[in-house]
Amino acid sequence: MIREADDELTIFERSRAGRRAFVAPSLDVPERPLDELLAPALRRAEPPRLPEVAEPEIVRHFTRISKRNFDLDTGFYPLGSCTMKHNPKLHERIAALPGHAHLHPLQDPARAQGALELMWRLQQALGELAGLPHVSLHPSAGAHGELAGVLLTRAFHEDRGEHRSKVLIPDTAHGTNPATVTMGGYHVVAVGTDTQGNVDLDDLRAKASDDVACLMLTNPSTVGLFETGIEEIERIVHGVGATLYYDGANLNAIMGISRPGDMGFDIVHFNLHKTFTQPHGGGGPGAGPIAVSERIEPYLPRPQVVRRGGGSDEADAVYDLDYDRPKSIGRLRGFQGNYGVFVRSYAYIRSLGAPGLREVSEIAVLNANYLLAKLRQEGVLEYLPAAYDRLCMHEFVLSGAPMKRELKIRTLDLAKRLLDFGVHPPTVYFPLIVDEALLIEPTETETKETLDRFAERVAAILREAREDPEIARGAPHTTPVRRLDEAGAARRPVLRQRF
Ligand SMILES: *Cc1c(COP(=O)(O)O)cnc(C)c1O
């Protein structure tokens, strides 16, 4: 590739006074003094400093930057717990239809019947998948769904005159779980994991007391295993009057096969951006709807999307926003949620149908088990053994401890070296209970050849490390930026840069 000499310039460095990419049309309404339109006190003292560039420069600048990102449309992205599955492009076309894209959030419900119907139908589909009938689309992400769940739990107990102070969380949990519980005003009590990778039932029994408000559980867990003791867990937790919260980030493994509601959970969140497709690598909009049981329903956020009338004749149905919910925990956000995400997820659910969603989960689990077997066949597990040697669900955890000891490279080095081969690294150093952890989630949308190549690539990196560990330790070598000081970025962030 021939690199332009000015490849690295920022858009501010390209700026030349007076240069423009856009010419406003001439004024076709009567001119009025600016002071009449906007009081001087509300205006800036000086014009903002914006780059002044020509249109092709804008296009080239942002196109060039976009090519420096790693993304799912470029390569394999087995980031555990994040479900980086392919996002069908059809969804973008549907979300961009003017009726969806131009809908004003303050539109009168009578004039937004199609959008409300889509939201209502999405609620029905999610409720069916969860095995819990009442759904709110308010939360904007999984973590926001967790917060909703904690607030619902509090409302539920307080309505009964109970004040409970603790929430139990397994030590394998995602970091958002304890963070949410703390934000919700509860104390976190960690529950241990047994040697099989399940919740330690003895520890759970010892910690389940009548001041526990809730158990927050991910199932399959973040170590990629289905809790074999889920029925006993339900008995223990409900036995002390606490609620059961299901972190649905791993729902991709069980759709149409088992349902949190049937396992006894009271509240579930979905990560629509994980299980139900939505580009989400860059922290873009997501959605974390919740589904709840009958006894939690009165407290759901307000307003709820409801259908009135219609009965057997759907043509008569009217969709509306219901604010008349006296026990509601209230609003969690402005407007009705991240509507574009709803459109994409609904398109996904409708294009696959119930049998298709079940097949998604079956293949997600098959792919993960295939990849684990392939890594074993390639000799990788000798240095990176599976943390728990069991049939996995849609993801699995390896421990890089022997690799670090024998080959002198760490999990981080292996991850960085994968970047040189166009592979996004798996999740590293999570879950916290596994030394030098590597959490691998291939998803159902990858081909056998992609999985084979990944396994062969990891094996090749291990062989290379045996010869010369410095190569992996200095990786990546081919990316636009090399190894970053990640601790420095977290501890001394530079949040303002003046050009
Ligand atoms: C992703 C994830 C979350 C948080 O979800 P966000 O949508 O990122 O807020 C919670 N728990 C688990 C297990 C996750 O993987």
C-alpha cells in the first residue's frame, strides 16, 4: 500500500481558513437580526473552532479512519460474553425506512400506531422466550436492565413492608452485576464456585438469609456452563423470600430450549445487541429490555406499551402508552427506548421465527464445542487447558497459566499476537476466578473453516513462542497502533486535547 505523506494528519491540521465542504442555499425568507432570534447571552463569545475542509477531504479522512478499526465485517471476533454475531444487512435497510428513522419521539401515540405495534410485538416475543409474560423495553443496555431489576426488587420488598440489605452474586459474575447492586443501594455478597464450575450450593445455603433481597445469576454462567443445580438454587433463594434475577447476556445459548421463567426466575434482562443482533463493538446504542413475573409486574417502569381491544380481530387493536401504573418505579430514561435497536431485533426474530431461534442456540453451542475440540486436537489445551472440563454451552474458558509458565508468554501476549492475523482476541482476564483467563465465544454465524483457522492460528502462535517468546510479547506488529499502555489509559486519562 502506498501511504500518503499526510496520512496521519488530524482533520484540524487539514483545515484552511475559508475552505468549505458545503454551501448553504441562498436565503428565501425575510432576513431578521440575530439578536431577535437568539439572545446574545445565549450565544458564544467567539465562533467555535471547527475544521474548514473540502468535501473530498472529509470523505477521505473518515473513510481512512474507519478502515483502521477492527470490526465484525472484517474478521472473526470471538469476544466471550459479548456475542459478536453477524448483523444481517437487511436490518439496516428496515431500520432506515423513513417511517422508522424519521419518527419523532414525541409523536402522539395515535399517529405512531405502527411503531407501538412493533414494540408490543417485540415485547410478546421476548416474554415468550423468557417464559415471563410482562416486558418493559425501557432499559438501554444490559447494565441498565440490571438496575431496573434491582429497583424492581426493592419496590417488591418494600411494598410488603420488608427492608432487605444484601444481594447475592456468584464470584464468576460480570462486573456490571456488583456495580449495579451497589448503585441500587444494596451490599454485594459473593457466592463461591465449586470445582465443577457451578454455584457452590453449600456456600449459597450459608449466605441465603432473610436479609437477602435477590440472587443475581447468569445462566449459562460466564464460564460457559449451565448451572446443573438451578432447581435447588431456586428453592434456596425463594425459600428465604428473595427474588431471582437472571442476567440474560448468555441467552444466545438457550433460546427455544430452556426458559428463565421456567427455571423460577422473577426478572430477566435481554441484551438485544448481543442475542438479537445490533452492531455493538463501538459502544453504540443497545437495549436491555426486562421480562418479569406476575408478582413483579405492578412495579414495571412507566409508561408501558399496551394493546387495547382487538380481541380475535387484530384490525381493531389500538396501541397506546399506559401511564396509569401507581406502583411503578417510574421512568428509567427519556422517551420510549432505543427504537432503532427494537426494529433490528424484531426483524431478526421475525425472519428466523421460533424454529430459527432455537437453531441459532443449537449451532452456537455446537460451534463452541467444536472449537474446543479442535483446539484440543491442535494440542493447544496442553498449554491452555479448559478451566472446567465439561460440555460447554455457547462459550468456554481456557486458562493460560501453563502457557505463561512454560512458554513465557501471557494471555495478553497471545491476544495481541492474534491481532497481527486479523482476528479480534477473545475476552481476556475474565472471568476473574480463572488464572490468565481466555473466554472464547465463536457464535453461530461463523463457518467451520473460520473456526479451524482460528485453532490453527493459536497453535502456530504457541509454536512460535516456543522458539521466540519476544515476538508475541512485542505484538501487535502490523496494526496502526502498537501495544497501548492500557493501565495508563485507565489511570491517567487525557480527556481534553487542544489542537
Ligand atoms: C455484556 C454483559 C453485561 C452487561 O451488558 P451491557 O449491555 O454491556 O450493559 C452483563 N452481564 C454479562 C454476563 C454480560 O456479558
